[in-house]
Amino acid sequence: MGDQSSEQAERPSAPPEAPATPTYAPVERTSLISLWQDTRYRHLRRRAVIAVAAGVVFGVLFGSWRLGLTAAILACVADAVYRARTVSTIPAWRRASAAERQTEAQLKKLERNGYKTLHARAIPGSEAQIDHLVVGPTGVYAVDSEKWDKRLPVRVQSHRKLFHGPFNQKPRLDEARWEAAQASDLISKALGREITVVPSLAIYGPPIPWRILNIREVDVFSGGLVRKWITKRERSLTTSEIDAIYRAAERVLPARYPE
């Protein structure tokens, strides 16, 4: 549900007479004060404050303006790197849960290892959504992020039933398995070969009394183990295969919140 804007322009049926002198729309001048107050540049204001503080502290402590300037530059670089690694690519008003943001932050760190991720992808013809579809050297994964009440314990029964307190989570497991199966079918048809998408449930909040457990064909684990769950598997895809699967998934699984 991206921003929608419309512009209407009336075109005359015949060219108008040329004006005697050209006219121009007034241009609003931008001042440094207006830029500083613009909420879109809040992160730049914070970065400037951090840089100035670092520069003053180091400059005074070591009595050198050069060291102060170096510290200010390094502070800017550090803040830029931190923001690039932690700021979500999904706008705040579109995010379904804090759990999704936490998982996304972890998956972002996998990019340098050849993994690619699609966030909030819809299953065509349904209201279902895959929170995160990951394609990388070790395979293809559908990760659903869940934020559960930490006051209620999580337990499993006979490796077939998952409970959060008194609540049976079978519907949630079935949904995760169905979403991954749909993604697998759609991507396989697009590429003309079998692609397996591994379903999972990443849980945040209550402690999980196991590391990784397969329940009703869905891997269930604590949200903090997302990266390890993905990277500890055996490598099975080449770079070209990863690119092909990612492009196919991008086509067949539309964004839940299109631009």
C-alpha cells in the first residue's frame, strides 16, 4: 500500500500564443534552519551531534584539533554503518510486528555471505504472508516471525503438538507449512524444476527449551537463532542458482505492501 499521488494537467487543444515575456513559478528558498528542522533528516541531525561531541571531547582531551577532526569523521562513519545495518527496509507504518523487524535485522547481516531476502511477500489468492523468504548458498527458507507472551511457557508434546501456555499452536504450524509449500510450488513452476522451501517459526519472547526442533514438518526455534539455523546447513546452491531463484520468487510472490 504505497503512497498514492495524482497530478492532473490540462492540455490545450491548440498551441497558445507565445507570451511576450517568459514567466516562472516562484521557487521556495531552502534555508539551513528549515533543513535542520525537517523530520526527514532527523538521522543526519543525530549524526552531526555525535560528530561534534566526539570532535570536541577528543580535541580537548588530547589538545589537538586534528585528532578532534579525525574522531568526528570516525564517529560519522560508525553511525552510518550502524544505521545501514539496523534500520529496516520496511517502512514503520507497514511493519506487522516487532518480531519481523528483529528477524530482518539478523538476516541483513547474511547479505555479505551471499544470501538474499524478500520481506513481507504475499501468497497470491490468499491473505497469507511469508514474513521473510531467504535464498542463499544453503537453500531456500520461509521464516515466520512470532512475538509471544513471555509469561507463558512454550512446550512440545510427542514432537507433534506445540503449546504456548494452554494454547495449541497447531493452526500456526499448519499455516507456516502451507505458506512454504505454496512458495515452493510457485517458484518451481516458474523455473521448471523442483525447489524446496523449508518452513520455520522464529519465536521471540518466552524462552524456548530446545535449540531447533522440527514439529509437524516446521522448524521451531528461538528468534535469536535465525542466522545459525540457516548458515549451519550444507551448501547446496551456486551463485547463479541463488540469483535465478530470487528473481523467480520476486515475480511469483508479490510484495504485501507494494510501492
